[in-house]
Amino acid sequence: MTTKKPRLSLTVNKMPEEVYQILTEKGDSRRLTPYVVSLVEKEKQMDQIISSLSSLEEKEKKVDQLISSLSLILDKVSGLENKVDGLAEAFQHQDISNVQEDFSKNEVNEVHEVKENDLKQGKLEIKSGNVISSMEPMEDQDY
């Protein structure tokens, strides 16, 4: 058995005339209760939408921060690309034969230093094809 709900009343002396006319028409046609129920349900939906807007605003701020970070990263990458392009252009304009000569001189000096060190230590290594031989000074031994 359902309990009977008490009647509700509206104070109309503070109600705008337009609202009063609409409610009177709905009441006369016995549609006032469904109308008020739909108004209350719509208000609840609006409250939910408004509360979800605040979370959307937070997400929008996060997206804006991500976009800002990505923009900074893209600027840095662009700067690096410009530097690489500048280096490539400078290398293309440089005289390649000078680079090869410098490389050869360094290579020869390194080989010369290695052989000189080996000679000082008494080691000599001769390489020919697949044959590798070396000589080391003999220690004083009695024969």
C-alpha cells in the first residue's frame, strides 16, 4: 500500500504573470504535475552538465599544457635541424682535398708514433699478406 503524499502549494503573489498563466493552463488541463516533474528533471540534467564542464575545463588546461610543451619541443627540433643543415652546407663548401690531406697526415703521424714506440721497446713487427712475424730482443742468455 502506498502512502499518500501531501499536496504542495505555490505562492502566486510573488510569481510573474507569464509564469502564472502557463501554470494555470497546465493545471486546468491536468498536465501541471508532469510539467513540473519535467522541469525538475531538466534542472537536474543541467546541474550534471555544469558539473561536468568543470572537469572538461581541467582537461582543456592539460591539453593546452601539452600543446605548449609540444610546441617547445618542435622549436628545439627545428633549431637542431637548422644547425645540422648549416653544418652540412659548411661541409659541402669546404675543400674535401684539405680534409683528406689532414686525415692522411694524422694517420701517418699515428703510424710513425706506433713504430717509434715499438722500436724503443725493442719490438719489430713485419706484416706481409697472411704472414705475421715479430722480433723481440733476446735477453742475455748463456748458450
